[in-house]
Amino acid sequence: MAYSGRFVPINQKKYKGDVDKVIYRSLWERRFMVYCDKSSSILEWGSEEVIIPYISPLDGRRHRYFPDFYIKVKQANGDIKKIIIEVKPKAQCGPPKAQSRKTKRFITEVRTWGVNQAKWEAAIEWCKDRGMEFKILTEDHLG
């Protein structure tokens, strides 16, 4: 199976967005899409359908963040909750390990970590303003 590709929802009425443009960029994202599509507790979902503005620490300018997923879920107690979800490898969910040599790879990891932090902080605030929740899922959650 390809690491990226097009996903065609079976339950297209649950999908909020263009069902002809659902793209996964990792097998973890695809796994989550299958879950959203099949789970009766997921009332609606979308992939990269939400836009959250953030300020990049690299250039100090405003950019647009497209989180991986939006879901509306019915919880076990009957409550309805809206959640924005980012799917990331666990290794990218913390700062890079300090190194004695500043390699190109290390510098790229530091830059990526800084941008991700800015995106996630903006997402937390954006969700809070709308009575929603922001979560990051890793292979530990999706395994």
C-alpha cells in the first residue's frame, strides 16, 4: 500500500468537504480515515478542511495551518464533542535531541519543531475560542 494517496469514504454523508479530494499523506492518516468513516461514534469528519492562522517563528509572518482532521464525535455519555486532530510520528512531538555537531538535519529538525509548536499553540487557542479540543495523535494512539 502506498504511503500517500486518495481515500474514498464509504459513508460520504459523514464527510464534511469534497469527498473527491480526500488525500492521506501517511498510513497513520489513512488508518484514522478508515476509523472515522466506519465508526458509529464519529458523526462527521473532514481532512485538511479547517484553516487556522498562525505566526511562523522563522519569518514572523502569518501563515495558514491545515490540521489533519476535524471530527464531531458522540461520546459514551452522549455528549457531542468537536475535535481538531493532528497525526504526527511520536519522534516529531518533542524538541530534537541536543547534539554537539549542528548538522543540516538537526537544524531542519529544530526549524520544524519551532513551526509545529507555533501551529499547535495557534490550534489550541483557535479551538478554545470555538468550544473545541485540539489533540495530537501518534503511532501509540493509532497502532
